[in-house]
Amino acid sequence: MLFSSGIFIFLFLPASLIGYQLLSRLGRPALLMWLTLASLFFYGYWNPSYLILLIASILMNFLFARKLGEGRSEQSQSRWLIIAITANLSLLVYYKYLFPLLNFFHEHGAIHRSFVDVMLPLGISFFTFTQIAYLIDLRQRIAKRQGLLPYSVFVTFFPHLIAGPIIHPRELMPQLDEGRIRGLRVDDLALGLSWFIMGLTKKVLIADRVAPLSDVLFAHPYAAGISTAWLGSLAYAMQLYFDFSGYSDMALGLARMFSLEFPFNFNSPYKAQGIIEFWQRWHMTLSRYLNEYLYTPILRWVNGRRMDAGKKVTRKASATLEGFTTMVAFPVLTTMFIAGIWHGAGIQFLVFGVLHGLYLTVNHAWRIFTPQGHRFHKKIPASILVVLNFLCVLVSLVFFRSANVHDAVYLLGTMSGIHGAGPAFGNFAFLEGIPTTSKFLVHTSTTLLALAICFFIVWALPNTQEILGQLRADETRMPSLLPRLTWKPTAVWSVGLAALFCFVILLLDASTRFLYFQF
Amino acid sequence: MHRDREQALPLSTALRRQMMLYLLPLMMGPLLMLLVGCFVLPSKWVALHSQNTYLVNLGWGATLHNANCQIVVYGDSTAMVGINPAVIKERTGLNTCNIAEFEGMTILNGTMVLDRYLEQNRKPQFIVFLYAPEDFDPPSQRNMVSTFEAINWRMGQPHKLASLYAIRHHPQYFFEWIEQGWRTVIQRLGTKPAAPKVVDFRADHSGQFPIEAPTQTACEDTVRPTSVPSEEWVSGLRKYNRDDMTVLVDSTPMPPCDPKLTYFRERLSGLIDNEVKTLPIGSFTTDGRLHVNAAGSVLLSNTVANQILQRMSGNSTTGAR
């Protein structure tokens, strides 16, 4: 069930909220049970057969969790943790990588028979990662062992089940404790619904409207001229941004309707002035996950080996070529290599990951070898850094979206002019395939205008959490053209958002799946 | 700012009231859109201003009063496009009405149009049910057709709640109808209503809905689903075999090169009253649903006329019934 569907908005969401409120009189177990059942229904609506997989995964990890945490020997815990992680990753590998990999070998003549891919269960990466994090946190005594009901809510709660954010046990579990979880609060409902509408608007009104241009470009990359290649790639960059940030806003808004708080997952990444900052703003919970459960363990392992060899692991040591290579470049590249694979079974995703690994390494080199106050720093205006960073990301997104590496390389060649100017945008034959709800994309002027509006929103306006006043006390708003634009539960905001909501609903049937559902 | 969850205080009455007032338009706006849509979208105004020939002529058979046709043809779009009542009348001498609808209507609303016709007119001697071979299993066709017009007609009938209940298994149809319908209304605000020749299109063609499209030249493009005909569904059609009405359940012809010809001949054998006949590929159009063109229409209408003449002379040679 999509957040951006009539069934979800008019049937599932009201029913789940009403049920939650009615059951609040019966106490915490009833609320947890309701949230679990509602979330399982939400998941099973897509394909009931995969509900069994989800439930089995929850039960399996719940049982593994009994072997971890307090009261168990260190050795036994480590053993069980390895078994649990192996079991979880095996499930992920089977559904996500095994058959594409076998078919890859088949295509290259390594094996003779081909295989039919199994259907990828929605959200398998997300619920697998969430549960692995729980088990590791238990092992490290950061998290407490939970009962089956709160654990089920932690894993299945529908706002984050399919595409994140990837929640830490310490973020959600305390909110499910006795006395904390209760019925609906009208202020949370107001804030959550407003948040949801803003996210829905991003998805339906922007992402889905510009998507057809990137769809036709990446379906026919060899027919595009330089202008089409650029416009289509920029359209994809905007589609992905508004699709994913819209989804994240909706997820956070939905959780807030139930008076539960999720961590931010998106914080104006295209305003970043460097790739390190970009990853601190893009899919923030994934970046955090990669940092905590991949990068940090790899770095610890590297540092341990260095210390065993009698080498230093200080900041100063990392500023040498040898130290930088082992303590910075190696962990970063390895982490991003794995992050690339996580995004999908295809060499293009691997290239995407490695490319970002290289970007990060260069950015770290800049940070380490030209420390704060260096004379180079003041010579480059922030706007140039933002644009440069965006272009780097754009190159990586061409790989991310292309069907294969060959298509991506060809398209990048077209964008750089290697293949000549090619046909003008208006002569790109496949524009005919653009649906009526995005017909503005068939003319150069209106396409440019649409993309200009997207860039204006991305670069010049405050983001959703800034507008909604949800920044943490230690965070400040980024510079924007509307620094005082702040949501308030007033008549103007209510009528404005209601009108927007109605307008967006008119386009729901022309909405598509969220891009991150495929991961 | 982030609220400290431990210190979440109860809201004051004034703040609670303010929040409730804030939420009211956010919740009621979309709901009103659904509610008002149920009354506005099926209205004559929307149909006329849509300038959509299908929409304006939807459920034409249900609007007939005292037409008193002796032969009534009902079925899917292959019948609606293909049957020329004038040809059948000329051959049989019986006044003929083509009240068939396109597939969305037959799937969603079954025989409601026919039932309404029968309520408002003298009982015919013959009811000919004519469907494409793959449509004898209507549920399998759901993915192939637009349901907007069908729901629009249904919601325009009395007892809206019953109409809503009828689509309870496919709630997305209802929401898609509302969304597309309101978009049409907004786009058509300020436009002129459809011209009389659009409004009277079916009446002017004796109920036939001819479609102009290029002639089909090969079977490569003909993709029919492998549906399994439903005996139960065909039995439902035969229930009209009462009050001296004779029911014929027929399949529309296929081109000889259609790869599913043998399959459907075998599947439909004994179930329907004709056999799945063939018409030359040049009798069909390329509009995607293998409708017949003008030449094909004459052939198809004559085929039905022959069948009725055989029945009238008590000399039925095809089919089991």
C-alpha cells in the first residue's frame, strides 16, 4: 500500500488512527497489538505471501535476541551474534542478490542455465538492517531486550517498514514504554498531518511530475542529444530528491500522528558544500547506520592492526600518505563499496558506491591536508561548492538510474559533448511517451521552467523540518529566501494546506511507487 | 522545537480547541471532495462538458423508453462497435437495438443497462449476448480496461450506497474515479457542452458505436489474455431465457491468424450458441481491441442475422442450446 494512494489516505490511515484511539483505553498491550496488526495488514496488502517472511524474520530475530544481552557469557553472545547476522544476511542475499548474480555469471558464460529472479520482498533491506542493528546494540549492551509486542512494533511500524528511516532501538523503544505510549494527541495529529501533506505534495506534485522525463531518457539513452541528456538527468536528480524527501516527510508525519518521533532522514542534501556534508544530509539514517555498523568497525580493525604493528593512529598520523590511505581511504572506500552493493544487484550500483567512496576520500583529503583556516578555503565561494557538489552527485546518479554501466557511460559521454550535440530536446522522439499529467515536459521552455522551480525550492527555500519548527535545540536554520516561514496551527495554514491536500489528491492516480521501495 | 517526550504536558482547553479547528479543514476538505464528487461527477453537466463521446453516450440502452425492439443485442465493445442493427433488421425483418457497452461497463455493471432497458420496454423476442472470446471470464479482464466511465455511470444510478458497496473489493477504482473526475471538471470549467452530434452519436447510428481506425494487417499486434471462460457467468446470462425471450450467447469472431483461435474454440465449444468464427484480418481495426471496421460490421451483423433466422425457422445447427 502506497502512502500516496487513496486507499491509504482515506481508508487505512483513518482506520488505524481511530482504532489506536479507541484501544488507548485498554492500555499499552492493546496499543502495541493494534500497531502491529495494522502494520502487518499494511505490509500484507501488497503481497500476503511475503507476510510470512516478515513474521518469520521477526520471530527468528526475537529468538536470537534471547541469546544476547545481560545474563549471557561474552563468548556465547559473540557466537550467537555471528549466527544471527549470517542468518539475516543470508535471507537478504537470497532475495536480493543470489539470482541476479547467477544470471550475471550466466550472461558472461560462467554457468549454462539462467534463473528467474524471485520477487524482491518490499522493504527487506530495511527490516533486515533494523533488526541487525537491534541485535548488535543488544550485544553491546546499548539496547535492552524487548518483549515480542514492542519488538514487533519496532520492526513493523508501518511508517518506516518499507523504506526507512532506519530506526535505532534507543530511538523508538523508549517511546513504547508504559506511560509513554498513549492515545492520540491533537497537537501531534495536527503537526503530523501537516508534515504528511507537505511530503505528499513533494512526491505527487513534483517528483511524479518530472519523473516521466527521466524515465524516457534512461529508457533510450542512445537516442538523446546533449540537451535531452542534461535535462533528463537533472529531472532524475529532482525526482529522486523530492521522491525520497517526500517519503521521509510522510514517514515522520505519520509517526508523529501516533505521537511517535522518528529521526530526520533528509536535510537539504543538495545545499551541501561537500560530499561529506552531503552524506550527513542525504538518507541520514542509512549514513548513520553505515558509519556505526560498517565504517567504525572497519576503522577499529585497521587501527588495531596498526597498533599491533607499532604504528600511530593519531590525527597527525592520518595526515601522512600512508596513514591517510589505511586509516581514511580504505575504510571509506570499503564502506561505500558495500553501500553501493546494498542499493542493488548491478555493477552500476557498485560504481555509484565506489564513486561516492572516491568523492569522500577526496573530500577527506581536502579536510585533512588543508585544515580549517587554510588559505585555499576562503577563495572558493559557497555557491560554487554547492554547484560543484551537485554536479558530482549528478554524475553518480546517472549510474544510479541507468540500466547498466554501459548506458551510464554513454549518457555521461553525451552530457559532456563527446557524441556531439545530437538531436535537440524537442526532437527527442520518445517524448511522446510522456503522460498528459506531465505534458509540460515536451517543450524545452516549460521543462526548463519546471526544473528552475525545483532548483528554487531545493536551494532557496527552507526544508520541511525548518518550516515545521522541528529542529533540535542545537540546530539552526540554513540560509534561505524565506527565513521566517514557519508553520503555525492557524486558519491560514489550515486552509492553505487543506487546499494543497485536495489538489494533490487529484493527482494520486497518476502517482507511482517510491523509488527507494526497490532497495 | 523537539518536544521532550517525558515532559509532554496535557494541552489546555484553548489550545486543544485551536488544534481541532486547525485539523477540521485538513480532514474535511478531502472528505467533502469525495462526498460532493459522488453527486457532481456523474451529472449530465460533467458528461456534456467532458465532450467525451463515450461518456456522453454511456448507458444509452438504459435511456430508451418504448423502443420496443424485437432483437436486443447486449455485450462488450466488440458488439457495440460491430453490430449494425439496420443490417439485422433488413435480414430478419425484426426491429433491432444495439445496446452493448464497452468492456468497463459490462465488467463493473454487468447487465444493469439491459435490465433497465427491459423495465422500460416491451420484452424482445431475442436477446443476443455478444462478447469477445476472452471476455467470457470478466474478472480476468479487469486490468485491461478503464473503469472511469463505468463507475461514473454506476454512481449516477439511484442508491449510491449500493453502488459503492458493489465496488467494495476494488476501492482503488472509486478513488481513481474521484481523482480523474475532478481533474476533468477542473479542466473543463468554462468549456462549451458537447455538440448534438456527439450527444446523439449512438441514437444516430441506431445504437452502433462505429470507430474509425486503420485496418489491421497482421496478427502480430493481437494480444489476447489466456482467460478461462466461466460457465457460471454464462449461466447467469441464460437466466434471461424467460417470458418468451430467446437468449443467444455468442462470441465475436477472430482473425484466422489469431494465435488464440484454437484455444478459444476449444474452450468455448458447447458453452456458447455459436462457434468462434473467423473474419478476414482486413475486417478488424488497429485500435487495440480488435473491433471490426465497416466491412467487418456488415459481415458480423449478417452472421448474427443468419443465426436468428435459423432460430426463427426452428433449425438451429450450431451450439448446444
